Amino acid sequence: MTNIIRVANLSKTYASGFKALKDINLEIKQGEIFALLGPNGAGKTTLIGTICGIVNPTSGTITVDGKDIAADYRTVRAMIGLVPQELSTDMFETPWATVNFSRGLFGKPRNPALVEKVLRDLSLWDKKDARIMTLSGGMKRRLLIAKALAHEPRILFLDEPTAGVDVELRREMWDVVREMREKGVTIILTTHYIEEAEEMADRVGVIANGEIILVEEKNELMRKLGKKQLQLQLSVPLDVIPEALTTYNLQFGVDKSELVYTYDTRAERTGITALLNDMRGAGISFKDLSTIQSSLEDIFVDLVRTKR
């Protein structure tokens, strides 16, 4: 899979002296869904704005499909659809008019059938002639996506696209995203709903304090950094964990009738067999056991905490 976006040694320092981006190097593959995760103020929106040509970098280069964003801005910008965080659109216009206008801004010929499909896919068709000011917050958010799709971009940036959108409509929006990916469109998204990144993304990047601290295939990331826990429901609660079991770093669960053992999924030996044997030797029996694995959210929180 070829790279469609290349960011090299990108930095952004504002006039106040604040360093929003620090020597960013990043490559995005054509046709993938790339999730950019990071806490508020980490630099996600600044990075997207810079790649889209909205924010001027202090240093570094950005190429899109081999074209430099600064030297060939109009060509590159026409390849990109951007869904910003802010609800910025003419409140006196209608969805039908504003989506058609957005298409025209990029020199595209009128295509009523395509505009209708976009509005239908985003559950906006029945509101096509309503004033935008009368739409709910979730509808306005979906309208921003419709505007970004109007000129049939090859790359789509989604900056917190489902903020304020209810769960059912959020899933409808992700169906549209999947359909676009199937057509070869590259999707880059930032989200606070980490379960979305876990469900949707092919790769995950984590940004903190203006620096990319990790880029990894989602499944490989979870394999490398994810931990599993063995939860043991004891037949008889314990007052304290016996000294014979201290090497396992056991912890009590919700109460003293549950023991939790955390182990590394990458280790050659998990230590579970030895633990169960030592528990038997200590006269501790259990009535049930289960395993749970770290979610992407757990991994993200640990990474950002370590960076700080």
C-alpha cells in the first residue's frame, strides 16, 4: 500500500512562543482509516489544519500524492475533504444549497444525483430544504460531513466528527465512512470516542504535547502493549494475600473474594499454571475464572501518562 501523505520534520510555533507541533514525521497510506488520538491540546487539530493548508507551519514539508502542499496548494486542497470541529456554515441556507455550493467551490460540475445520495446517506434528505438554523446539533454535524464529501475528495479528514451525535446516527455516519474507504478514499480521523478508533481504524497514531509518540497497526498495537488479566473468584474470601503468592503481584478485585493476576501476552510463559499450582499448595480454591484484555483506551491512557 503506497503512502498518499508524507509529513517530514513538521513544527509549528505560534507568535506567543507556544510549540504546538514538534518535529512531526508521519506517513498515511492510501485507502486506510488512520485514527489520531490524543488529549485536548495535544496538537491534533493543528496537525490536521497544517496538512490541509489552513495553518502555516514554522518548518518542515508536507506532500500529498507527491505534491507539495505549499507549492501546489490548489491541486492538493481539491483532493482533500475536511470536517472541522466547529459548526461553521451559513445558518440561513439550506442543506441542499450549501452542499451544492461546496461542490462548486472546487470547480466541480453540478451533480444533483450525487448530492442527493450524500444527503440521504447522512439522513439529511428530508431536511434538504430546511434552514440550517433549524437543524439539531447532530444534523449540523452531519451536514459538515456532507459538505466535505460534495467534491468527491480522495482524502477525508474528520476532526471529532461525531461530537454531539447520538449513538444510532453515529453508526450511520461510520457506515458512510466505511463505504468511502471501500471506494479507495483515505480517512484520517480524530476522536474522543476511543471505541470508534478501536472498531474503525486500520492504524493508530498517538500524539501528546505536540509530538507523535507512537504509530502502529491497531491489532499489532494491542498485541504489543495489551495486557490480559486473569480474574479468580475464590471459594472463600481472603483477609490478606499469602506470602507464598507475593511473586505474582496479585491484587484483590472488587472485594476480597476475587484475585486478579495481570500477565504479559508477549511473554513465553504466562505464569498461570504456576500460579494455580501455588494457590492449590496454599490451600486456596476458586469457583470460577475468566480473562479480560486491555482495550485501546487502556493502552492510550497508559501511553499518554508515560509521556507526561
